[in-house]
Amino acid sequence: MAKTSERHSGILDGYKSGGTRFNEWAEKHLGLFRLTDWEWGKLSMEWEIDDRFLMPDGVMFGGHVASVADHVAGLAAMTVLETNDDRFRTSRLETSFFRPVMKPKALIEARVVNASKSLIHVEADFLTPDGKLAARVAAVQMKRSA
């Protein structure tokens, strides 16, 4: 069975416990996230939506959701990196919207659907607090070494 590298496990565990530079960066630029659970190939998050990123009608700007989607896809891809030297960059990101992303929060479920030697394919669902699908993300991360 494959195992997440020590380095990437440490980053994800730190993100889950809070207070790391990754949490601080995400809160400043994207909003307040909480990594609630992660394991090989998948993770769950909660995104507390704040007024900084809402349009006047109370709906989250779609471009901001896509930025968050890129962040989430990267964290999910990180779960399948096996060596400390593994890195990745987004090569494709597609976001489909089904209903508005609005306050108070979105629940996020992300999963790696395929990981090969050079590519990691990720899907993520952004759900309303009552579990309805608001957006679905499909991303491809290109693996590289440090």
C-alpha cells in the first residue's frame, strides 16, 4: 500500500491542527478553511464564507470559488505524494457550478481519481450546508521533483 510522504503528511497534519503558515496564507487570501479529515487520496474540508469574497447579492464570486478549488485540489493531490521531493503544479482546472456558494459555509469533499507517474487527477465537490452540490471541480496536477 502506498503511503503519503513524511513531508506532505506533516503539512497536511499541520493544516488540520491549524496555525501553520499554510492556514495563515489561506485565511488571508481565500478565507477560513478547516481541514477536517484526510487520508491517502481524499480529504474533507469546511470553508467558512466571509463577506470579503461575496458579491453585493450575497453570492460568492465564481472566480474566487475557482481559486479555492485550485487550493483544495492541491491539498488533495498532496495526499498521494510518496517522496519528500515530490512537488506538483496545476495543469488544468475546470469548475462547474450548479447552485450559488453562499454564507455561512461550504463543505468540501475532494478525492484523487487517478495518480500516475506524472499526473494526478483530482475531483472535488463543494456542498451547501444541507448537502446539495454547489460546484464540482476537476483538476490535473503535473508531478515534478524538487
